[in-house]
Amino acid sequence: MSGRILITGANGQLGTVLSHELTKKHGIEKVVVSDINPQTNTPFIFEKVNVCESCELNAVIVKYQITQIYHLAAILSADGESDPLRSWKVNVEGWLNVLEAARKHNIQKLFFPSTIGVFGPLSAKVDTPNNSFLDPLTVYGVSKSACELWSNYYAMKYGLDIRSIRYPGVMSYQSIPEGVTTDYAVEMFYYAIKEKPYICYLEKNTRLPMIYIDDAIRATLEIMDVPIEKINVKSSYNISGLSFDPEMITAELRAHIPNFQIRYQPDFRQQIAAQWPISIDDSQARKDWGWKPKYCLDEIVALMIEGFRSAFNEK
């Protein structure tokens, strides 16, 4: 491929893994990773970039002759509620800066991550369709739904090639939880392996759509690789992995770590989770670009335990 790829928000849960996968695919010299916080001892080409500062963003695009951007910088669901105006600024104004830079510099392709958080109380709860009504009640969901509309606008008005996925909760062991309402499903493994009791902030029967990190990254790479004529959704595609609640994952965990203890103490994140779908209809993604998840719950639990144990042994 000509030019280079830029990843914004590369220090986060998705960016940590996506950076490695893109460098494996295209070569380390072809990928520029960026974040508001610097990386130390990194093998990557790294630039400190605040996406709210358009001059910083444009300078990096020109410096490295960027032709593709994966825009992952965002403030997520639980953290967003503590400072709504800052969340709106980072999530919406940051994306608008990327869109404007892409228009000015003729960027060939853009990726934008959306979320099941764009759905709210009036959205269908079971098998939520791609075109379901969007009525989010969190600033994260509001900002992401606004960004979906801006994506559609820039695609239609300026012809930008924008690809987007609405991620469910993502399960990974490669980075620490970062303020997502579904983080409980990652935190449980940390406590189980450390043989500590876990206090869950959701009710035990709160069932939510989730996805394993390898499926999430594969979906991201797949949607970016398909020809533009297959992209029929200009806002964002639903994708689904599986749905479970804390009790279901506890049962799977105890098959490996029988003494794992959990108790429930719901907080404000329970109110956020209660607005979201129980399951997601991703038939549009399956039809348009062949999406299909690979991992089931017992496989994910085994991989998460193995990954966390390896990470702990390396420290």
C-alpha cells in the first residue's frame, strides 16, 4: 500500500492490539501510532497527538504522508458521565477534526469505532437491528450517534470512504480496563487469577452483547479490506459476538478457578447497562462483507485466563 496508516488513541484497549496487527500486516514502517499520552520503549513510530488540536493532527498527516486513519481516540461510557462536556469535545470535535483533515489531505480510507451505546430505552432490546432507533441516554452514546451522522454526511457530501463498526463490550487481557461499562467481564479475570473476591457493579442477571478482542480486531481489518461497493451502511455496522451475564461468566470461570468468589453491588453503571441491548442483529454485516464471529464463551474464558497468567508471569 502507498502512504502510511495513522492510529489515533493507540494506547487504548483496541489500539494496543490493532497496532500490532497492522504492523504485522503492512510492516512497522507503514504504521504511525499516536495518543495524547506518550509511549515509552515502543517499537512503533509514535507521535503525541491531541485530536482536539487540528494543527497537531494535520502536521502528522503531512509529515508521514498518511493515506489511512483508524480513529480510536475517545472517552468511553462510564468515564464520560463524570465530565460530559469534555467527552463531547473529545469524541465529536476530535472526529470532526479527523474528517476535515481527511477531506483536505485526500485520505483514502477512514475507520471510526461506534458502539452499542448508541442504542437506548426505545431501541429493540433483543436482536437489535442495524437500523434500530437511536436514543442514547449517556454522553458516550449521544456523541457516538452524532459522529455516525457526521460520518454519513461526509461520505455523501465529500465522497470520503468511511468504514465503521458498533462494537459490543470487548474482552481482552492486553490492556487495563479503561472506563467501559462492560469492563466487569475483564476485571473478573484479574481478581480470579489473583485469588481475590470480586465486587461486581452490575446485577448478576444483566445480560449484554460482548466480543473477544481477536474477533473485534478481525472485524476491523475485514471491513477495511472489502471493496467500497460492498459498504452499504455509511453510518455504522452492528457486529455481534455473544451475549452473557455475570453469572454465566462466573460459572465458566469456576470451571478453571473453583474458589473464585463474587458478590454484587450495583452502582451507576447498572443504569447505563440497563439501557443497552441484550443481543445484536448483525445480519447486515454478514450480508455485506461476510462478517462472522469465531469465539464462544468457554473458548474466550480459557484464552483470557491464559493471557492474564502469561502477562502476570512477565511482570
